[in-house]
Amino acid sequence: MNFNYLLSFKILLFLSLSVTLYAQELEQAVPEEVGISTDRINRLTEVLQNYTDQGKMSGAVALIARKNKVIYHHAIGKSDLETDSKMKKDAIFRIASQTKAIVSVGIMILQEEGKLLITDPLSKYIPEFKETTVAISSDKGGYEVVKAKREITLRDLLTHTAGIGYGQGIASDLWAEADIQGWYFAHRNEPILETVKRMAHLPNDAHPGEQFVYGYNTDILGAVIEVVSEETLASFLQTKILDPLKMEDTHFYLPKEKANRLATVYSSTDSGIERAPDAGTMISQGAYLKGPRKSFSGGAGLLSTAKDYTHFLQMMLNGGTFEGNRILSRKSVELMTTDHLGSISFPWSGGTGFGLGFSVVTNLGLRGQMGTLGEYGWGGAYHSSYWVDPAEELIVVYFTQLIPAQNIDDHGKLRSLVYQSIID
């Protein structure tokens, strides 16, 4: 064989393999290849663009994957209106409570490694929670503080049935006095474990196992991870989840070289949207670039991209694996995405339960929206959302930065437009 011919053949083979590998990493496909109509899914682009044109949001990134293939990945509008910066697909967003699912997986990893059981009492790892209290309404007005009926378990925290809120219950005065209210931690100049220990001495909103109370549960789980792993939550997640899943742009605090990719936060007003202030706590740009960088909030602290978060959800949909890396066993994924509430009522919508870190659809008719039984997901305070539909092999990730989000029905339209595009 001619040497030049052989060399050319090897080069072409290398380029072919490189393209194949690159395509596998992106997992892209024509929508029709996986039972989605191109014309129908493109309706979503027009609808999202209308929200930006009407001044209801600055911009967004949406990513849809089906059958292990990305069939829609679009950036809409602006990442910053003042600088007229176009939103890009690799924009980085504050994902807030979408952190919870990742940290919940971290707890399950530790269970699989034999380092804890989710049935364990919380006090086994943070002794300050050995005896907790609950604030209940008093017949004489106000409230009284009583001893909790039983100890809090890790499973209570995973299912938000520990009775721990965000410090806004009837004993909010005590939580305010302790300077622990709301989900925001990035400004704190102390490790999350120290903050969590102070929570143990404050009265909760309900007795363990009796109500779904959304609150600091996953922040406490993040502190448990630090205790058990003997490393920071950031380090643990990096090694066990982020690196294996190639989540290269997911951080608690953004590296300086990525600062220009962080989307700006806006707030809804009666006259449109306005830029959230730089300083402050929950409704602000936050201390993700400039701050102490000491508190790793397992409940609301991460920044990420739509692509990165899709990698995480694809791992869940694959039964715990991603590109040959096993993060969880299939049985752990099944347990996490099964309803654990039973007779406990989910407070915000019918036909919905809660697993270990995810909401779960339990009755499609009661829920009253397009979807599928067994679908699971959640969202974030900055108006981001996601869900996984195992029956349809479908992943939807939607990122924007709008808090508060008012006079906008994009989440409902997103769901409707995704499902109407399925044609198989």
C-alpha cells in the first residue's frame, strides 16, 4: 500500500472517530429521529421569544433530550439587557433549589458506600439535633414551643417531612433573631455546618414525619455529607458527581474567568422587569462572584448550565450511569423517584408526591397538566425548572434568572409545547 495513501487513510479514520466522539458527547439528533416533530417543537422558540419581546423576561436557555439525544438546545433573548449581551447556550445560571437533587444523590452515594443509612437519625452525624422542638399555635394566642415527638431521620430530610422550614413559620421571630431565614447562604462567612448547628436549637414548623415542609432539609444533608466524608461539600460533589458527569461549568462560586458567562438576575415589576440589585440576599445578583466563598449550600448554592444539568438528569434517566460512569445503582434511582409521602399531602398541586429529592407525578388527572405517571423534577427560586419523563425517555431543562417571577406563564407553556411535539 502506498505510504501517502496509508497516511491519508489514517488521518481520515482519526477525523471520523473524532467527529463520532464529539457527536456522542453532544448527543445531538434530528427531532424526527426520536419521535419529535421539528415544526412543532420550534413553536417553543417563538413563544419564548415573545416573552422577551414583551419585556416579561430577559432571556432563557432551553434544552430538550429524548432517547439519549439532544433535539432542542436554544438560547433566547439577552443575558444582560444593559450591555445588550446576547444569551448563549453556555450561559451560567444560579440554579438555587436545583442543587437539592444533586446533593440528594450525594447522600445516596454515601449509603451505597456503606457510610450511612437514610433511616439513620440526623443526630448520629450532627448531635445537636438529638432533641428538637416544634412551635405550635397556643390557645391563648401566639405560639408555644414543645418537644418533637421523635428524632429527625435522614429520610425525613430527603422527603422534606422533617418539619424544618425556611424560618418563616409561626416562630419566625426566633429564626430572625438567629439570623437564619430564607434559602440564601452565599454571603455567609462560615461553613454550612456551623449555621446548621444553630438551626438545631430553633423550633421547627411541624413534628417529624407529619407534614411536607419545604425548607433547610437539603442544606442540613449537605452538612451531613461534610461530616461523613470529612471534606467540603464542594469537594465531595466534584469528585463523586460533577467530574464523572463532565459537569465542567457547575460551581458553588464562579471562577473569575467565567464571570462574563453568568446571566444577570432580573425582577418582575408592574411595568416590566428591572435588574436586581448587586448587594443583598435572596433578590439580588448574589455573592457568587465576590464573597467569602465559605458556605456551600446544599439546598440552593450551585451555578450551572443547561448542558451540565442535562448530564446529571441523563444519568438519572439511564438508571445511574452516564457515558460508562456509574454514579448510582439502578435500585437507588428507583427509590429516589418513587413517592414517599403516602398520606402526607403535597401542598402545591394535586396528583403530586415527593421522592428523595424530586417531586413525583402520582395521578395525572389530579395534576391536570400534560405529563406522565412517574415523571419527576423540581425547579429553582430564579424561575428555572426541569423534569424527567422516564416513560417517554424525555428530559427538559429550562433556565432563566427572574425573581420574583410575576405575570408570566412560561412554565405551563413550556410543558404544553414539549408534549404536543411528540409524534410517535
